Amino acid sequence: VEISVPNGGLLVIASDGVAEAHGADGSMYGFQRVADVVQGAKDPAGAVVDDVDDFAVGAQEDDITIVVLRRRISAKDSASSFGSTLLEFQLPSVDGIERDAMDRVMDAATGAGMELSRAKKLGTAVAEAVMNAAEHGNGFDPERPVDVVVSDDGSVVEVNVTDNGPGAGENIDTPDIDAKIAGDQGPRGWGRFLIEKLVDELEDQVVDGRHTLTMRMRKEDS
Amino acid sequence: MSLTVNTEVAQNVLMAHLDGDLDRAADEPLAELETQFDGTSGVVLDFSDTGFIASSGLALLVRLVRSASAAGAAVAAIGLDDHYRHVFEITRLDSVMVVTEDKEAAVAAVSGGNQ
């Protein structure tokens, strides 16, 4: 059996003890009521169990097991469509993911024919973007992933890094080494600056509260 | 890979070989290195076995240069590849430390201290 679940859609699997529970008038609970109850519910499985409990009369007739899977809205779908997708992955918002993201994107970019020196720049920019998304976008909440999508249109590689958090994003002064050495500026705050300096094009967009940073890099120096 | 710092002192210059990644996790090993600055005229950071330098690592290098400056020591960097030389150029970290390929030149540059 192959089932397609649309972005943001739910797949609900329930044992027959749910649909075949009997109400006071002798009618069965039914699958339609399951579908109705999960709509918009914050805890869909819990909502069905509670509703079956309210509906059914007498002792529970059969086991009640329910599994609900929600397909996350993919970063690819919330970002611009660009060429063909080379690579798509998700990382938890924890310290240390930037190295992994960098290595994977560099492999994909060089595999697609990007010059190594340019792939290193893109990789460093992606590492910084992923760290910003994890820290400032997702507040280092391991439950909120960072989505990375790498696409190729033939001459340019595009990387979209999307956070899933309520974070306000990094908002800092342009870093100045002299001010930092003098102690007039904190030592940190290099991330966004590095990304801007390393990639050819940079775009920010916010869709449904999710922030996506789009970085584009030509495969060869032009 | 977490950072391991191996040091040796020659002619009053502290040689520090940085093996691993320079990211947030490098905070402690670099703080430990900074405790060794007193009484040296200069510090040479050897990046030839440093795999990855994150912006959090650049922030730690800023702190390190400040510590060295407070101790009267100058800082030099050797072993940076082309990519990270470029990163040091755009961040202008190369204006607060001597970036060179040559170990002897680095030692000579910092042996007079931070004057």
C-alpha cells in the first residue's frame, strides 16, 4: 500500500476498537468521526481517545490504539523553486551541527561541479547559517529542527536554511575587529557578516513564521 | 572534532599547535592556553591541523588576542589554508595578528613582544 500525505497533512492509524466503538443509540463511532476530530486538534490522538470515551457506552469492547503522523511542511516547498534538488536534510537545534551541515553541503556542491575554493566558502556560510538558525531562530530547542535544502540549476547552487522557531533572528552591529579588540564590541557576532561576504547572493524570507535564508553560489568564478 | 592544544616554549615564544575544530567547544582549551601567556613575548598559533573554524572560533581568537595583548605578548598565525586566510582577511583578524606561512618568520615577528 502506498499513501501520499500532503505537506502539513496527517496520517492517522487507528485500531478497530476506535471505529467500532458503540454509542448510546447503537451506532458505531466510524472513521469519519476520527477524521473530523483530528482536524485542528493540538493533540490529535488524545482528542480521538477522549472523544471515543465520551461517545461509547458500557465497558470498552476492543483495544484502542491510535498513531498520528504529521508531515512537516518541507523547507523546499516554502522556499523558491530553483533547479533540481541535490540534497535535503534536517538537523536538531543543538551545538555542533554546523560542521555536519558544512561537510554535507560541500560534498553536494563539489559533486555538482563547484570549484573547491567556492564550495569551501559556501560550506562556511552554510555552517554559520545553520548555527544562527539553531541558536537565534530555534533557541537551541532540540525539538525544533533546522531544514537544509540544496538545489542546482546548472551553473548556480542554492542552499535554503530554514528555522522552525519563534526566534527574532540575529540582530547585531556590523563586526569591527578594532572595536572588538578594544572591548567596545563583544567578541561574537561574526556569523551573518561572514555569510554576506562569502556567498554571491543572499536573501531572507519569512513564510508562516518560518525564516528561510537563501544563499546562492556560482559553481565557477565568472 | 574537539580541539587539542599542544604547546612548547622556545626563545620566550609560546608555540601552540591547534589540532581539531575551532568552534564553541574550543572555549576551554583556548582559555587554558591563555593562562600560559604571562612571561612570554609572543604566541604563535599553528593552524595546520585545524579542520574547521566557526564564527564562534573567531570570537575565541578575538578573546585570545585580547588576553595576549594584556600579557604584553604579540600573536602570529601559521598554517592557515587559502580559505581561512581569506576568512582572516575579510574579518581583518590578519590586522591584529601576523599571518605568515613561515614558522621562523612568525617566531621572529612576535619575539619582540607586543610593543
